[in-house]
Amino acid sequence: MLNTKRLRKVAVLLGSVTCLVFLAAFLGRLDGEAFLVTEEGRAEAAPGAAVRLYRKTDNTSLAGFVQRTLDLHVEYRKRGSELTDKVIAIMRAVASRKIPLENANQAMRLLRRRQEQDAESFCRETANEAFKYYGVPTLETKADRNGRFRARVFPGKYILWVSGQAGAEHAEWMREVVVLWPTHERLVEPECKWSTRADD
């Protein structure tokens, strides 16, 4: 009788350990990949991208962060609208032959450079605000050479932030994720991006 009780206790203990191993192996796992799609439709991975996971709480939601950075978005869109107006004005001037095509091309290059500088500034300021808003990340890792990453975390709600170079562009991806079982995230549409291509 005593041996039977001991065997039952051992069986329960082994069963518990097996369940814990199973949960650790299959639950709380986040796999993902980050890439951009070029104008030609080609996928550009983000090798070595920095991956950060922040715990989501009632006070640190993605909606709350967007509200916090609303002024940055408004200012960036205002600058973009102003640059668009300048591009249209240059195109009209060329069409009416008020300025030579060579001068117009030079002006367009300057405007493109200004646009990329504004985009870079917006991305960096947004990333800085994220660090202030979310605090210390729960987990930090890096993507492999194919832009893929893997993380093991406790089941729960997280903010996933990925920052890296994809082809000729640097991008910042951000997404709310719920990790209750093996989860896969494909990050294609970034929060913001800017070109790192040298000027022609």
C-alpha cells in the first residue's frame, strides 16, 4: 500500500514537471520577421534588427503612445504637405518653362533630401518617446541575417518594437501582440522609415 502511494506521488510529480516543460517549450514563444517591400515588389529583410518587447498595461497601450506622440505626427504631416506643395510648384514652373529642367532637377534633389531628413528626425523622436513611455524593455534580442527573430516570454500582452535596416531604408516597426501560445508576427508596414541611400 505504501509503495502504491509513493508511486502515485512520483507519477504526479513527473506529470507536473512534464507539464511545465511542455508549457516552457510551446507556450510563451514569439517568432517573427521584419522586412520592407520595395516599389518593385521585392522583399528586403532587416538583418540584425533590434527587437524589444515591453509589457503592455492599462497605462502603456499603443493607443496611449499614439496620443502622446500626436503632436509629432501633426508636425511631420505639415512638413510633408509643405514639401509636396513645393514639388508641385516646381513641376508647374517646368511645364510653363519658367525655370530650366536642370535647375528643377537640382531643386527636386534638395527637396528629397529635406524629406528624408524630416522622416529620420520624426522616426528618432518617436523612438525616444517610446523609451520614455514604456521604460525598460522586458526582453531585448536581435534578428538573424534574414530578419527573423525568436523570443520566449511569459504569456501576456506586449508591445513589440523592432528597429533596423532593410535594404536602403531604416525602419521602425511597432505592434501590440498577445502571446498565449506560439505566436508569429510578420512586420511589413513600419511605423516610420527613411532612406539611407546616398544622394545622386
